Amino acid sequence: MSSSTASLHGILVALITPFTDDRSAIDEARLESHITQLLDAGVHGLVPGGSTGEFTTMTTAERKQLTELCVKYARGEVPVVVGTGSTSTAEAVELAVHAAQAGATGVMVVPPFYDAVNLEQLTEMFAEIHGASGLPIMYYNIPSASGLTLSPKEIAGLSKVGVKWLKDTSGNAPAFTELVFALSDQVTALNGWDTLTFYGLAAGCPGGVWGAANIIPELAVELYEAVSVKGDLVRGRELWSKVFPICKFLEEHNYASAVKTGVELRGQSTGGLRKPFALLKPELQEELKGLLKNAGVKMI
């Protein structure tokens, strides 16, 4: 799906990266199987190579491989927006150019996340990424990791350097609301904070980039259809009452660990996480299993 025609909406999965059992490489078969299951569930897009995808533990070559595989396995059915953020502008540009060559719809870019940049530096970085790749940018707004907090107007102003979409993982509902209502002509704001998903959809944002959708794609799609498509808030609240406890649990633990554990509980092997991270311990697995069971999710 080309960037010129892509309109991001609905449930875009913040994709896990399945590894081989020794975690030395991306497991291509597991990745294809997982993406196929997500597409069969009706998700509306894929966002590989983000936090949930453990991009900080991967080499540049692996990140390029992941991009190529996800574009291939998406089969042109849904947009693929690839995480290409880096602490280095040069690497971020290299990954974005590769994403364009691989056929990605766009790139998701998190600000450098060790030494925080300022707005001027971020703007220059995005201009270089967009200029070199020609791809639209999804700004990954996650101040807790990047150390950079921008106002809604500053975020919207990034549209001048290629930012078309926003993944908002700030948890700041009032600021997100301003972007949805007052600044949508500049940037399309998508929710990226799990426990604000229902609020974001009800407030009118067109969708979300959602890690939990790796585990509960069917419920995620059903929630979007109820709230955003049909405007059925009663049904939406019923679904959210099942989904919210799962989202709350995920946010209370290492997120990638919790999401991969949930995928494992549904019977899909993931290869686990690269060290220093690991799947959740047995007692936490049982707690998550109970939440999934209460939500009516089928498990092994």
C-alpha cells in the first residue's frame, strides 16, 4: 500500500518481533504466522520495529530484515509503518531510506532517547529523514522514554517536515484531545496509550497503535467497530470492561515482556525476549491468563 494513498485508521498493531528459540535471529516462520493471524482477525495496519518489537536489542541489519519481512507478509492488504527511530540521525535516515525501498507506507520515528534533543534538533532530524526517504513520518510521542515533551501546537508544527501521523504515548488526554479536535488538519493523531484506547476512540481519533492487539486482535477490532464505526458506546463499554483489565496489567509490567507472554498464552511461540528482558514469571503469567479468560479469549 503506497504512502500516497494510505489513510491510517483502525487497529494498527505495534508488532512483536518473534525470535528463534536461542534468540539469535528473527524467526521468519513465526513472524509470518503471527501476521497472518492478525490479518485474519481484521486488523487495519502493522507497525513493526517499535518498543513492543524490541528494536533497541536489534542490529541495523536485523531491523532492515524485519522491515522487508513485514512488508512481504502484509501482502499489500494493510499499511506497514516501520519504526526507524535511532539515537543517531545517520542511522535513522539509513533505515528510513531502506523502508522506502522495501515498500513501507511510512516510518515511525521516536526522538533520540538517551540524551534528549530539543525541538530545533528534532525538526532538523525529521527534515533529513523525510527529505532522504520521501516517506511520511509518524511521530512517536513518548516523553517518558525520550525526555522530550512538546505542546500540541509544536507537535502539529512538525507537519512542515513530513510528519503526517502521531502515535501518542504520552498519557496526556487533554493534550491528545486538542490534537484530535483542533489540530487534525495538520497531523492525524492516533492513540498509543493502552488504557486510554476507549477514550481516544470515543473522542474521535481514527484509531490506535496498540501492542495489546498482538494478544487480543479480535477484541481490539470489535471495539473499534463498535465505537468508531457504529457509534455504539453501550457495546463499546461492554467490550472495554473486558479489555481494560488486560491493558492495565500490560502497563504495570515491562510492556514487551507482558505482550509476548500474552501471545505465548494464546499458543503462539515467540522465542521469548532478548536479554536482559524475559517473559513474565509463572505467577504473573497465571494472573494474565485469568484476565484473558475473563475476557473470553481462547487460549491453549
